[in-house]
Amino acid sequence: MAIIEANELSKTYRVFQKREGLLGSLRGLYRRDYREVAAVDRVSFTIEPGEMVAFLGPNGAGKTTTLKMLSGLIYPTSGAARVLDFVPWQRADRFRRQFALVMGQKNQLWWDLPASDSFQLHREIYSIPQAQFQSTLTELTELLGVERLTRQAVRELSLGERMKMELIAALLHAPRLLLLDEPTIGLDVVAQAAIRKCLLQYHAQRGVTMILTSHYMRDVEALCERVLVITQGALLYDGPLSGIIERFGESKLVKLQFESPAPDDLGRFGQLVRREGPFAELKIERSRVPEVLGAVLDRHELADVSVEDPPLEEIIARVFEEARLGHDVA
């Protein structure tokens, strides 16, 4: 049975349209104009147990709104969903005990208290047996390297340390479903890597289902094989991450290391991205890579060569641009 089934899920907001000028403001006191904004527009998808799925889209695309509907925080305007075999916005107690929502810009821990006190509160709320609670807490604090910080006031922790504590709090009751909304936003690369490592290991050990929204493509590449792409409230792509790379990564990044300084005529082979000392990088159409490599090898001696896909950030940006222009990306 699927963990999540969303069917034509929609959320529309009625937004006050303020008129310009003083006269318009005065008229607005008596007659208010509104417009309808579709935050999510008939989105349908299914997620199976144990999947780790990336939910991608530009700012304002409807990602967070969708997660809030799936977690029961807000009601949809239309459509249906079943999460863990419950209707989420009915907010059944058994449902709330089986999932966790982590939002990178929201705190669930008491600001002035040590994280350990908030953890104890979670234990009481979720009725976690003491032995299970202590075992899970020890496992998570060791995994994230924060054993010595749990007695420190949350307000005294760095952003990365606070985010680790937030993740621990979310996992203490062993949820079957974990919804992650920008969990690494604002973190340095070390903290991001620690969060990713924790999620990978926890998933390997517990098989928890995860949905991740993130603007950091390293998170997506490290954690998810399947991607949902949403923009302007509509779902545009649902499939493997490799499918997006194949479709929108029309070029390859060819990295060359010459025996001597890189020649200055490489621009004729493709787009020269970088040339520094014996190193050079060319962006070349996929179909022309063998031809270009052959031509370079005929003319120059190479110490090393590698062919890579362009950065995922660049590919996803192109997907968003295609969608903005109204082109079909499914």
C-alpha cells in the first residue's frame, strides 16, 4: 500500500487586491477587491514505502503548501489525499504519531531551554517508552556528533547545531514518514554534509519514507533517485533524477589536463568554461563529445580527461525556465 496518494490536490487562496493611491485606499474601506491565487493546482502523485523523493520547484511554486496539506496543517480547496492510510486534515491522533515535519525556517524546540528538555517533552507527548527513547536519542546524538550540546540552551547553539537538534526531535518517535522542507537552508557545507549523512544512515536502518524540498542540489543528488518538479502550483515532472539529466542536460562538461599549458584555440571545439595553466573545461553537445575528444587528441597531448554532466543546479534551472515559458517538460 502506498504511503502517500494525492489525487487532484488543489489549494487556492483569496487574496486582497489593494488599490493604488489614497483614494483607492479609502474606497477599499467600503469595497474590497480580491483575486484567486492557485498555490497548488490539481497535483496528483503516489509515493511508495521507503522511497526518498525530492520535491523541487522555484520559490512560490507550491512545495511547502503541498507538504502542509499532506501533514494536515491546512485544508485543500479541492482534491483528495491519503497519507499513511489516513485523511491528513482530519488530524487523527494515530496519524500524527506516524509522521514528522521538519521546516528549516521554523523551530519546534523551546528557545531558552536545553534541547534535552524539549526531547523529554516529546517523549511525554508521543508516550515513548523510556528505554526506546534513550536508545534512539543516543543513536541520533552520536550520529550527528552533538552528545555534549543537548544540555546547552537552544538559543546558544549555532544554526547548524540547532538544525541537528530539530532533526533529532523529529525522529525520536520513529516516524514512518518524514517531510523535510529545506532542512539545510542557511547551513555551512559541513553541517549540510552531517545532515545528509544522518538521513542516509537513518533511512538505511529504519526504511523511513522521505520527501525532501531543497534548493541545494547536493542534497537531492545525495539522497533522492526520484524527483517531483512543481512550478506555478502544477506538477510538471515525476520520474527518476537521471531522466531530468538526460532530457535537459543536452551538453557535457569535458575536463582536460594537458601536458603543457592549455592551448588558446579550444573555443573552436565548444564553449570554453575555464582555462587555467594546463587545465581547461569545455561545454559540448552530448552528440559531439567523441568527435571533439578525437580532434583534441589529434592535436595535443593530454595527461588526463573526464566527461561529466553539467551541474544539477544548471539543469534544474533550465527545467524551471522551460516551465515558465509554457513548454511541456513532462
